[in-house]
Amino acid sequence: MSVLLVVRENDGKSRLVDLAARFSAAKGCDLYVVSHSSGESLPDMGKLDWGEGEIKELELTSSNSYWMIRELVDLLKPGLLVLNDATDHPDLYTKAINRAINEISCEVMIVRLGEGGQHEDKILVPCGGGRHSRVALKLAHRMVGLDTTALFVEPNVDEVSASVGFAQLHRQLSRSGIPADEVSCEVVLEDDVFRGIRCEVERNDYGLVLIGATGHSSVRRKLFGTVPDKLMRGEKGMSICVLRSAKPMGSVFRDNVERLLHINVPQLNREERVHLFDEIEQKSRWSFDFAALIMLSTMIAALGLLSNSGAVVIGAMLVAPLMTPILGGGLSLVQGNWPLWRRCQTAVLLGFLSALSIGALMGVLARLLDMPMTSQLAMRGEPSTLDLGVAFFSGVAASYCMARPKLSSALAGVAIAAALVPPIATTGICLVLGKFSVAQGAALLFGTNVVAIVVGAAFNFYLAGIRGRKTDGSGIWSRRFLIVFTLIMAGLIVPLTSVLVERIAGPVEVEKVLVELASEHNVVVKRVQRSSHLDGLSLIEVTLESAYPVDASVIGSLKRAVERATGEKVHMRVTTVLVTEM
């Protein structure tokens, strides 16, 4: 473990080395100092002899500041990387600093030096409750002990606000493992955090303000929005250090995965992302057109289901507009885009309710006309793991096609595979017809489709390089939602697999019954298969071998045996193969 200081020439190098030495002494480790100047090539890092013990110094030249920093970190594996602020440096170096804050896995500190030289006199550490501020507080405590001031800014909303602030501050000290009597504790009553910190630094004489931060945007804001410039001038001018704690192993693993994806998977360019966002934003809004298409597609689907026409049902799938807002849900989870998520889910919910209402009205019509249960209706009441897999890969395929305009013609096929509107229409019709088990299965099928398509779309968008902005606290809700959706999809595997197993195992049980009974009539059962449905009843297809045509009474006894074994009425289709042995 060590502290690595990378400093550009003539940028207060001696003072930065002094401050970094204080950090390394507090951590009980070596300090490496690298003076970086602009050049054409990077030395062979594998041949550097860093030695042991005191401060080690090396001068490097590199045309790429970030990769020079990254190679140093990979070689030395420091616990803390210290960089001087890049405000007055070339733009390329500023970008290198920002990338280091976001991507380097160890602790990263950005230093903005004041004109004074007393960095170690007194240290102020604002405590905001995050792990970054706790790491900063522990470092300051090891450096100056009681001269560390832990600050908490509490909104002034009540007469007990100060007491609440001290309770919060002591909780943060406890979580940091620091006794409250080993640091100074201050609470400022102020609605704005930065204004509260400024009030404290103007009221007391501090040499250093040490602040925890998450990413480069937060660092910029805290470096230049915390302390007035006038307090950084003169002999007592204070310095500001912004510290981002080491990334957890999960974050490091995610960064490595993203780097591999960026190298190996074609990423969406700017034009493709603009087209994708515009397409989803436009077509995910609940509008008159959206409502009209939902109602029309449900009417078509309901008529196809009641007339037992698969071709009509397929046509309804092509008209339904539900796929786009569901894909928008996956996109919003990857981006952490709450307004888009809310808009998409509103469209999906209202679309579901509209389609369910139309389905119920068609169910009333079917009941008045005494229309029978069809196989198209019944087959949607038994979703299985296969339907879950179809929905997931449909989400992947649909999002892939939508993100690439030249592949948009394939969306029609994906819409047919996903089958979103027919299950809703089936639910509405079967609720009115009193077929509650079928209605429940169809509703489960729709829910399965929605969850799996959202997860599949989010998976593909992530692979394609779409990310949200990494700002303070952003994206937490989306990560939680994505975890919940993934867990729901995993949980659905159990009941859906049981349906699939029952569908496979059912014919085996029926076959045993048929074999025993058929042998009594000198008939051989060669094949038993459970097909979908016929007129609302399960269809059992049986192939028999016999030397003579099988009598209808024998087939009737076989049918009754099947119904006793399954516990339900069935249709049975028998094929007899005449066999003559000589």
C-alpha cells in the first residue's frame, strides 16, 4: 500500500509533496512522487526500479496523461492517488483528471492549493453521510487528531434542529469508528450545504478543507463552490482537497465488464442514440393515437380468439403499440431516467386497462351469443418457461432492431413473437365467460412478457453502451427496479417450469394407462401426445398399431380411461396403423 502523487512541473510541487507526505504518514505507507511533463513517449514501466523506504521520485513524459496515470496505478497499486487541480492546465490534462476520478479504482484526491502554507494546522471535514466523507474523516483524524473538525449542515426548520444535527453527526462518527471526543464537532443550521460550509470556514481559521465526493462533476462543484477565493489568498489562505473513496469490488468488476463490452461489442454512435431516444420518447406517450391503436388491436385479437383464427390474432399483434413503451422501460432503467420510466409505465398501464375493458366487452358479446371456448383462448391460459424465454429474447431483439434504424423492418416479426395484446384480450373474455383459470394464466402470460421484455431490453441497451450520468445518488432507483424485475423473472421460472413439466409428464402418465388397457384388446400404443386445445378442451393424440380396425367401443373405453387419469374432459384423436405380420 502506498500514496502516489502525480504533479505537473512548476505547479507548487514542493507544497504538494509536503501535503502528500502528510497523507502517506497518516496512512503509514510510502510516497511515490511522479513529475509529469508533456512529451512524446512513455517509458517502459516494467523496467522502473522504485526502491524501498522513503519518498521516491521519477520524471515521466507522455502524450497521454490519463494512460500514464493508469499505468502507474496498475504498476504500484497505491491506496491513494493524489492529483493537483487541473483548472489552469491544458484541456487534455483536465479530461485526464476527470477520467481518473471516474475510472481509477483506488482512492483519488484532487488538491486545490491556497496561497498559504499551513496545510496541517486545522482540518475541516464536512460530513454528508456517504462513504466518501467517512473516508475523508478517518484520514483527517489520523493526520491531526483533535484539530479535526467534523461539520454537519442541518436545515434550520425547528428549535431542535441543532440537536438533530449533532445526533446525525455522532452517528457518522460512530460509523467511521472515531470516538466523538477525539475530534471537534460543529453543526451549522443552514438550508444550503455549500453556504453552511462557507459560514464555518469564514468563522474559524482552517488550513485545509477535506471533502468527500463521488464523481468528477461533484469534485468540480466542491472545489469551486465550497470556499470563497478570498479565503484561499494570502499567508493564511486555505487549501481544498476533494477525496473520492476506493471503489467497491462490485464497481471495479462492472467497470472491467464495461471496458470489455466497449472493445468487443459494437456500441451505438451518437446518431443512433439520438434516433433511439427520439423514437421511444415519441411513441411511448399515452395519446389519442396510442389509445386508438390499443383498442383496435384488442378488437381484432378478440375476434380472432373467438373465431379460433390464428391468422387474425397475428394481425392484431402487428397493430398493437405496447412494445415501444415496454422497451422504453428497459431504456429508462439503464439510463436512470425517471421521467421516461413514469411516462412508459403510464402508457403500459392505461393500455392494459383499455385492452382489458375491450376484452371484457367482447366476452359479454360471446356470452350473449353462447360462443364456445376456443383453442386459441385456452392455449393462452397455460404459460410456460418457453414463453418466458420467448419474451426475454424478443425484448433483446426488439431493442436491438429499434436502436439500429436499418433493421427496423424486423420489428414486425418481433411483435408477433412477443404477443402482448392477445393475452390481455383473453383475460377479459375469460373473466366474463367464467373461465377464471384460463384468465389467470393469460394475465400471468402478459405479466411475464412485460417483465422479461423490460429485462431483455435493458440487457441489450447496456451491451450497446447506453449509460446514465453518474451523479450523486442518481440511478439508485433504477438499479433497485432492475434487480426487482430480474428477481421476479427468476421467481416466475418455478411456476412456469411446473406447467411445462406437467405438459411433458402428462402424456407419460396417460400413456401408461392406455398401454395397460389397450393390451387387453390386443392393440399396441405407439405414441401419445398432448396437443394444445380443441373447442376449449385438451386434445390427446394417440397412435395405435393393430391387425384390424379398432372398434369404436374400444376407443371410447380408452377415452374414458384418459379422462379418469387426467381428471378432466378431453378430446381424443386416434390414428390406427394396420400391421400384418407374416
